[in-house]
Amino acid sequence: MKWILFIILCLIWGSSFRIMKEGMETLGPFQLASIRIISAGLVMLPLVRSAYRAVPKKAIPALILSGFLGTLFPAYLFCIAQTKIDSSVAGILNALTPIFTLAIGMAFFNLKVGWIKWAGMLLGFAGMLVLVLGASREMNVQYIGYTFLAILATICYGLNVNVVNQYLKDIAPMHIATIAFTALIIPNLLVLAYTGYFTDPGLLNGTMTKGTIAGAVLGILGTCIASVIFYTLMKKAGPIFASMVTYGIPLVALGWGMLSGETVTAIQIAGMFVILSGVRLANK
């Protein structure tokens, strides 16, 4: 059972980067990310009253901060990044999350690590440099800048993990997800209104349908359902086994990139394996 959940999770999260790329054929990055977050929040809305009742009031600010760090900022950053970089590259860079989780924990949360984890972090950063500086056939400053937006998203993920571990470790995961997602509904509706989504003729004539569906799929499947699967996997197999999904996501993203005609270079593959080797050491 645990391997079935593991494979499903890898497929969902690994495919998300390709779905983002497809969605932005008819929507802007802010619109797609907003629809994703709104969809996730609406799915969780029936649970919001029980979540607020179960959570101490003093934990609410940290929960909302978790929503911004773990959901809102990464959703926008990955979408903006993928206007210029391939979905496969974005999926590979996502594997840096455990590396930044450790680095931020050491820098700001008094986390103590041994030399093996240090070696893993350094190896992960080396793989990132290989990927960023050598993977593009049209390398320029703009490309590097958009690549670092994806890296900034993984930094947000790493910071969120430390915030949750430090301030929310006694809160049930489903309560964290429910409050974090639902708190973002109104801000993202405002973003959609500001970008002209609701007044765009494409909303009525059907040209924006593909992107809208992609955003909803990302929110319902890639955010809500995947989160439930991940928490279930943690309970059934433990956090170490669940964290191994980090290795599967880049492989799925790379596979989708190849199937959709993206150019996959030897340096790109080498960078991915160096990053994953670093993650393996950092997780020891």
C-alpha cells in the first residue's frame, strides 16, 4: 500500500510542473497560480469551522504565514519562472527543498547538523550550479534570473517547513492545510480581479477554459489531494520514507518534459543526479 501511495504522489507532484506549462498557454502566471490556490481553498472550506475551533488562537498568525510561504509564494514563483524555463528544469530544482530546509534551519532555527549533512548541502548546491549555469542552450542573464525564481520558491518551502516544525508541530496537518488554504481565497480573488480575469472575453468564449481547468486540477489534485496522500503516507510509513518522494518528482517532471518535446541535455541530467545525491546525504 505504501508504495502505491508513493508512486501516486510522485506522479501527481511530478506532473504538476507540466500542467503549469500547459495552463499558461491561455492564462497568465498570476491567474493560473491564483486559480490553483482558490481551488485548494474551496475544497477545504467545509472543514474550516472545525479547524479554527481545534487550533489555539495564538497559532493563527503562524498558520497564515505558513499559507503564504508554503503555498502562495511558491505557486506564483514557479508559474512566473516557467514562462522562461522548461517544466523539467523547474521539477528538478524543486528537489532542492530538503537542502534549503537544512540550511535555513541551521541559519535561523538553531538546527545542529553533522558533517554528512554539510556534505549533502554542498553537493546539492553544486548540482544547482551545474543545472543553472550549464543546462540551457540559450543561456543568458534573463534565463538565470527566471531560474532563480524557481530556486526562491524552494527556499520558501524550506522556510515553511522550519516554521511549521518550530511553531506548529502540535497542530494536526489537516488543520494546518485547511486554515492556510482557506485564508488565501480572498487575496487570490483580488489578484484575479486585478489581472482582468473576470472581465476577459476569453472567459466567455472558451479560450481561457484550458488554463482555468489546469489551475483547478493543480489546486484540487496537486495541492489538496496530494497533501492528504502525503500525510497518510507519513502515518503509514514514517516521515523518512515519505520524504523520499523528493527523488521521484524530478524524474517524473523530466519524463514529461521529454515527452512534450523539451530539450533535455546531458548536463541537465547530470545536475539532477548531483542534486539528488546531495539530498540523499542531507537526509541521512
